[in-house]
Amino acid sequence: MEKPIAVIAFGGNAILDKGDDGSFETQLEKAKTACREMLSILHKGYDICLVHGNGPQVGNLLIQFEKARDIIPVPPLDVAVASSQGLLGHMLEVSMRSVLAEDNMEKDVACILTQVVVDSEDPSFKNPTKPIGPFFTKKDAECLMEKQGCEFPAVKRPDIYIAPRHIHRSHGRKGRAKGRTVLLRPAQRGIFGNHRP
């Protein structure tokens, strides 16, 4: 008989919150704490599919890209999203493996990046409203708005939320969800690419 799968979702703020120092060590410790909380679900006979957000992490990467723009080219937003998904996936996989070892529980852990296809004509591209990353001072926000040619809602860098047209699926995902694997995958939109209907 197949085990039921518990889908657990949390935002990137669960790992990196306002006031945190932003270090990998701090985020890793918070990830381990979150994974320890999930042990009770595993002990009840469930398998786990953990989905996560990445807002603060992608915001921090964008700051790093901006600071280094005179040295290396700034990559597009989807690259920052993919980078932060990989970062969080790595962090959560290390944490889950560590917590499982502490508990003497044998399970595999698999991290899956999610790619979605969106419509390049979606009007949301022209009106980014979802703030990501840290808050800026008014002066810094005005400087970035001038460089990027857009308004910043709530003095935060604007992002776009676009409904996916299609989610690229991994052929092995269904098989991994069965049996003895803890799945880790990004929530919300995934890494988006343009799609024309």
C-alpha cells in the first residue's frame, strides 16, 4: 500500500526573515529547524513533498548582481530565480539529510527545480506589483527606478506574478513521490519562460 503524501509549503521568509544577518549559516540553521518540525509527519507514516518560496533570497541575489554590475553583466530575473531555487534546494536537502540522520531514519531526498511557461503578452509584464527582496531607502529606490524605468511599489524592487500556462514536469517526479523519497521543490511560479499562444 502506498503511503499518503503530505504537501508542506512555506515561504522564503521562513528561512530568511527581516532582521536576520542573511548568512548561509543562519539560513541553514533555520532550514534544519523547519525540517525537524517535519519529522513528526514522517513518523505518522506520510511521505513529504516540501514546496518553498524564495522571495528574500532572490532579492538578495539581485542586490549582489547590482553591486557587481561594473564587473560582470547582470543576468535576467529568471536566472536569479533559478539560482535562488538551487540555493534553497541545496540548503533544504542538506538540512533534511542531516535531520533524517539525527533521527536514524533512512529516506532519500530529491530536489527538483520547477520551470513554467508563461505568455509573453501577459499584461502583468508591464505592471510589476509583487515586491521582492529588501526595502530600499527613498534615495536608493529613486536611483533604481531611474535606471530600470519603472515604479517601485512600497519602496521595494517590483517583481511580476504571472499565471503559468504550462508546468514542465520531470518524468521521474511521480515515481520519486512514491516510496522512500522526500521531495523538495519551489512553490509559486517556478522559473518562467515566455510562451506565445
